[in-house]
Amino acid sequence: MSAIEKAYGVHIIYDEDTFRHCQLNADLSDEPLYQKMEIITKSIEARYQVVDAQFVISGEGCSL
């Protein structure tokens, strides 16, 4: 998430403890920001909303 925040100058809010065990190995370099967020959140069974120009990710997290 920090790489996306730096690359796009956005702030992403999520519970680090909840998503600690989530992993994603994918090349998203050619995808636009919103498509990246869709792919990431679907792959970790989460969802996102844009609130006050910030991405807020919520979900139950990944199982081990």
C-alpha cells in the first residue's frame, strides 16, 4: 500500500493487523489506480471506498 500511496500521492487507510497475512503477487504496473485497487481488494476479499479523497479498505482479512 505504501508504494501506491507514494506513486499516486494518495492516502490509504486500512487496519494493518487485519490484513497482515494477506499477500498478493501480481504485476500491476500497467493498471490505472482504480483498477489496481479493485484487483487488490478482490484478491484479499476486501472492499474499498473513497472518502474525502482517501481510500478506505475494509474487510475481515486473510486466513493463514
